[in-house]
Amino acid sequence: MSGRAGRPRVGIVSDEALQRRRLQEATEKFGLESCFSGGPDRLIAYPDFPEAALWLVTLQDEADHPTFFDHLLENTDAPVLFGVDLAPKPGGTDYFRWERRLIDKLERQLGPLEELDTANDLEELVETEPEPQTSPELPHWITPAAPDSLADEIWILGASLGGPAAVKTFLDNLPPGLPVGFIYAQHIDGNFTDVLTRVLGRHAHYQLRRAEEGYQVHNGDVVLMPVEHEWSFDHEGRFTQSDRPWPGPYGPSIDQVLLNVADHYGKRCHAILFSGMGNDGAIAAPMLKAYGSRIWVQESHGCGNSSMPESVAATGCTSFCGTPEQLAAELVKTIENNCLLKGRQKRDSA
């Protein structure tokens, strides 16, 4: 049985109200509806047995409900997942790992659950693009980055469903010449990478390019992480491709991108999490925070799906939340403040 827009519906049975709520919240992050959520006695008494594509069942003591399993199996042909782990307290790494394990089990039965932007979605970004406007001006206190100069500071842009539109708006609101490079980790079907590159590559100041073996990130770059294999950096900050796929079901893994970039750049790498489904980025966020990195998220209202930035915000590691336009303005202000601070320190030491 499917819910909205053909999405599968799940039935949730637990004799703990808190566990039911946690399971319902986790499945909703991937767009699943619950056709039933309650205790075993309530399901037995239900007048019309709910139609579900899958049942999640976790009971403290199965012996307390001797007729439940017979009743369930007599009334459904859908797969049943027994003994789902109890959910830890939300917001911590253990909780997000629990969510990942749960979603992995669901996908083994139901197939891929994360919704991704389609080629048509990307083409619409071109068709609906407004007339070019005057680019924002680089603030007086920021010295323009020298052409072809290597980036000393990296911002990771992580996104999934709805991400391309948000990232494009973000880039469109940045002035040229900022002394910063971007690494873009976007969950997308690998067949649409060329379309994404063409759509976002239309931006005049921040050019989208795919990662290449041996390449170093320059100021003004937006380097798109490939979907198929994991990429990291050597000791000189050059891209290097691994033979192994990205961990997890979706590439690139935003968590792994965060860790790999931070492993080389340390506190000189920061992250912005845009629209997306799931919780990718939430496990690595505390580790980046420990480096001293800034972690920002897109506000929920304008997201195509808000579960990814909301999951990262739930870690308590974020320091700013805003629309793509506000995120761009905050980045410019942050760079300007850093330039002013460096100038003051230079004068004080002279």
C-alpha cells in the first residue's frame, strides 16, 4: 500500500509510546506515512486492518502479547521487521546512527527511499531563471582574491532534494572575488551530473567544475564531488580518487565529504547544509565543530525537504540559519570581519 505520490506506507507497533513516536519521526524524514501507530492490543481491536507496505514491530516482552503475532501474520502479506532497536535520545551521534540502521533495513525491503531532483527539475532552473541582475559588490575591506590563487578557506555545500535551486540562489548572491573555494556535495542521480554542471555552471563568478585527480581548490571554484567513488585529499591538498564507493546508500556521502575535507583543511573548512531528505551530515557535524569549523543550515520554510538541515541543527553544532540569500550575506560579512581582524592584528604587530 502506498501513501502520497506513490510513497510506501508503514505500520508501527510498539508497546512503548516513545518508541512509536521515534519510529514515526524517523520514517517521516524519508517521506513515508504511517497507516497505523499504536500498541499490539490496539491493532488487534482495529476494525479494518490497515494496509501497509511494511510493518515495524518492537515489543518489550513478546510473551505479554501471545495472540498478536498470529493476528498480524494472518492479516498481512507485507514484510514484518521484528525487534527494531530502541531509539536513543535524539540529537546525538548514536541517534543518527540508529536512524541510518533503520532506514537501511527499510530500503532492503522497499527499495531506495530518498527522493532526488530529476533532470526536469534541473532544466526548470534554466527555464525559470530571472533576468540577470547586478552582482553584489565586494565590500571595501575584502581584498579580491588573486586570479588562479589557491583557496586557503573551504566551504562545503551539502544538499539533496531541492538543493540545486538553493545552492544556485546562494551563489547568485555572492560578489565576485571572495577569497574562498567551495566543495559541493549533492545527492543526485549520476546520470544527471552533466545537466547539473551545465545549469549551475552558468553562474558568472563561481564556476562549477567536477573534481579531478591532482587538482587543488582555487578561490572562486565550486568543485562538484562525483557520485560514483569516494574522493579525498593528499598531504598537498590535491584531490585523489578512491576505488571504493561512498559509504552509505547515496553518493556522495555528505558526512564523508565533511570528514575528508576537514582531515586536510582542519578549522579552515566550514559547511552549509541546504535542502535535503534524511540526516546526511549530522554524524560528521560534531567532529567539524570540534575542529572549530562553522556549520550553517538553510532555514526550513524554503526547503524542498527540510529534514537534512533540521537534523544537522538538532546536533546543536550550528551557528547560523537562514535563507540562501541570508546565508550568502552572512558569508560575506564573516569574510569581511576576518579581513578586518587580520588587518588590525597586522597593524598591532607592526
